[in-house]
Amino acid sequence: MAELISELLGIRYPIIQGGMAWVATWELASAVSNAGGLGIIGVGGADVNWVAEQIRQMKEHTDKPFGVNLMLMNPQADEIAELLVKEQIPVITTGAGNPGKYMDSWKAAGAKVIPVIASVALAKLMERAGADAVVAEGTESGGHIGSATTMTLVPQVVDAVSIPVIAAGGIADARGFAAAMMLGASGVQMGTRFVAAKESIVHQNYKEKLIKAKDIDSEVTGRSTGHPIRVLRNKMTREYLRMEKEGASLEELEKMTLGALRKAVVDGDVMTGSVMAGQIAGLVKSEDSCAEIIEEIVSGAEQLLHRTF
């Protein structure tokens, strides 16, 4: 059995909360950290001042380890990368690119760097660059996705690298956690399950749509653009997929989705907004606290795997 990520990060349980833009704010992240997992502030496209305030609030509301997820396509990525050094952020996760140019300064500041990857090749590249671990994220995930499933990706990445591998995509309960451990993962990252947490600031309309979702209610948009995104079906996705089928330009499609995630998360527009969620949405049945979610998963996994976490 692989060494648990909890030992590397100094957390109680090997459960990481995904760095979801507009969703993973200090309110959710601090609750996850206080419950024994690793809370993550999701930067998304936010500016450096917003990130600084989130970090300040995070430090006020928890004395436990936490992380920041930097989307490398953010226009202020360089400034935010410097802020993470200044604030001595203990864990930095990254998405949408290669964090290689920041690796030395982050590591020198004592941060554990964990890129999110969707292929064996990228996992190997990140290991050579000095990553402390990787998150192997399967196509079942909500938001931006790769093509390999969690079931196939995780064991291949585990076999290919010597650093810890965190499984993500399609994990919402003790069964998913236990399955990830059996695939060789050192821990799990969950996003969709935490969206509906009581401490999540997501609009109630978003939470209710997620809780009511069935197994077939997720859809992938943007395959034609090379940037596929998994969301819950609504009026926007139907129109988007129609336009994709008819050969709409990238500009037309981008215009349609501009600000769509904020519209859903903040404004509660679940008809024309982008309601990002993974394929396990149908397993999310209630709005529970982060502590309840983590306790349920850990206690259930201990019974399934006959071991203590």
C-alpha cells in the first residue's frame, strides 16, 4: 500500500478538496482543513488582491495545513506565484499548464507542489521537474477534463512515477475512496461532493440542482474546441452542443460561456449558467458539513479496507 499523502502534507486524513474556481473559497477550504483534510483555495481567473484576501481569511479561520490551486492560464499567474512564496503557502496545486518555471522558488519556500495531470507523460514530466506528488484526474471529474478514466489513469500513473499519486474524478463516498486506495493511490481529491457542503458558498440553486441530479445528467461541452468541460445539463448546454454540432466558431462558443460559471455559482442561474459537476453527481444526496462528509468517507473506508487512517 502506498504511503498516505496525509503523512507528506501533515494532515489527518488523505482527503484533498479540489481547487474549484468560484467555489473553493476560504469558507469551504478552512472547513475541510479543520475537519482533517486539506482545504484548497481555488484561484481560477481571480486577481492577486483577491487571492491575498482569501489567504488572510484562511489563516484567521484555521491553524491547519491548507493549499492554493493556481490555474496557470491566469493573466496574473506570475504575481500570484510570488504571493504564494511571500505567504509561505504549505501546499500549491496547479492546473492548466506546466508549473516548471515556478518550481524552484516554491520549493525553496518550503511548499509541497502537486500538479493536476491527466496523462502518464505529464506525470513523468512533473516528477522530473521536482513535484512532490501529482493528482491524477480522470474524465469523470467536473469542470475541465482529460480523456482517460480514473480507473485506467491512476494505476498507470502509479506504475510510472515514484512520487505519491492522488486519485481524482468519480470519487464521492467510502467506496470510491477505497477503490482509489486499491489502485495504488496515496489519497483522493474530491470536488463535486464538497460543492454541496454546508460551508460551501455556492448558491442554493446550484446545490439543489446537484443534489437532484441523476447518473445521466452530466454532459461534456467544448470537445470541438480542445477544452472539454463537464457540466450538468441545462438550457445553456443544449444550445452550446447545438452550436458545436453546426460548426460554430471558437469565438461564438466562448462568447456564450463567458462568465457562465460565476452566473451559476454566485447568481444561482442554473438554466443559462455553467453548473460544473462530475459524473458522481447522482451520489450526492444531501447538504452535509465538511466534517460529516470526511467522517462518513473515512469510517466507511476503514470498514471496507480493514485498516485505520
